[in-house]
Amino acid sequence: MPRIMPKDPNRRLRIYNASEAFSHHQPTGSITALQLSLFLLAPAILNFAKACADHPDIAHGLGANAASGMAVHDECKLKFMELKAKRTYRFIVFKIEEKQKQVIVEKIGEPGQSHEDFAASLPDSECRYAVFDYDFVTEENCQKSRIFFIAWSPDSARVRSKMIYASSKDRFKRELDGIQVELQATDPTEMDLDVFKSRAN
């Protein structure tokens, strides 16, 4: 029985009988409708994949969202913008809701709250993201501030939680336009006030 083979250099289907197949080193046998359909659709599929990869918005979405699979609640961006533009809050603590696959706002700190209040707001055995509006005075006696992003991943946290927070961090940070300093902490000493002071300058 003749076999349809996609081996023509001009990309046309070739039909080989048994003797031709032998001379052209091609296998014989019938071709299924599925095989033929896949072959005919292959160029279109490849072109579509290339177009997606070349498109900046699609490529960014595929890379970021597929990697973390984590959405960001609109309130996260809204509260951060209020902290940055209006200095409405001293800090914001963010939590990943694993079932909803979403980053949400868990706590906010009022402007009068301190670094100690911020440190106390982070759980001992669970990962969190946070931003902190840190005020300081320079050696020239100028009042300044820096917005810190803190990736809190204590040693006692679940391994799965650490992996989720680590893989979603960059995706989440991109939603918070205005981060100036990043800290990664596994215990309180890695984000104490002296660390903030040294990193702010």
C-alpha cells in the first residue's frame, strides 16, 4: 500500500510505494488521519508560537505568570501607591493565599508605628513579603526616606511555602513600582534597625 510521506524538499507530500520507499530509505505503511493533520498544522503552530515569543507583552506574561502562577490582588498595588505617594502607611505586610494563588494585603502599619512594630507584625514561622517606609537623617543633616522591600523567609517555615514565596518574589516586585532597597531575611537580626541604616545610605 502506498504511504504518504512529508519528505519532499519543496514541502509537498510525497507518495511512496514499497519499492520507492526502499530506495529512498523511507518506512512503509499507512498514515493515520491524525498524523497527517498534525503534519499539515505544524507550520501554523510554529508560526503562532514564534509570534507569541516575539511579542513583548505576551512573552512577559508567559514568563512571569507561568513561572509563579500567582496573581496579585489590586489592593496590593493600591496600598503601595498610597504608601509611596502619600506616605499613608509606615509598612505593609503581604501574604500569599495558596488556595487562591494570590498575593493579598495582610496588615498595614500606621505612619506613627515604628520599626519594632513592623518586626513584630511578621510571623515567626511563616513567609511574608513586606514594604517599609524608612526615614533617616543623612550626615549632612538632610531628612530622607527609602522604601524597603523585605522577603521574610524564616528557617522554621515550611519548605513548600519558602519555594512558593521565592518563585513569586520577582513577579510580585514588578507590580510595586518604586522599591528602592531589597532585604532578604531568614531571622530578625537580618532586618534589624542597624541593617536598615546601613542599607539606606
